[in-house]
Amino acid sequence: MGLLMIIGAVAGAGGAIALAPVVLGAVGFTAAGIAVNSVAAGMMAAAATANGGAVAAGSTVAVLQSIGAAGLGAAATAAVGSVGAVVGTATAAAVLI
């Protein structure tokens, strides 16, 4: 693995971990709850409609809101960092081609 690919992996992991809360807040999953008229509000409405009026525990919307409210836990940080590292490495490899 070349130096550029290592740099890509580290940058991808760090960037993903740093930007995940920013992106979640931007789409409406905030510490204060789901923002009115946001993408998150639309997702919540669709999930509630599909589930008979309530958002199911453990659903995508519920998990994203939990992360938006409390931040990334250790397992979520590891998962987001891993995905970011893969994307960073793939991007670096594409640059080398």
C-alpha cells in the first residue's frame, strides 16, 4: 500500500467521523429533535405512515435521530470511520490509475 493510499484512508476516516454529525444536523437530525420542514421530517413522516402512525424503534429514522441527539457512540464511530477509510482508499487508488 503506497503512501497516497494510506493518506487517503486516514483522511477518509477522519473526514467521515468529523462530518457525520454535521451532515445529520444539516438534513434535520438535531440535538433538539427533528427539524421542521427538513429532509429528516419527511423521512419521519414516511416511516410513521408506513408503520401505522409511529416510528419503529431501531428503524433508520430512529437510529439517525439518536445519533443526531446524542452523537456517535463508539461502535458508530468505528463504522463511520471504516466506511470513510474505504472511500478514501478507493479515491486514492482512482487517482493513481
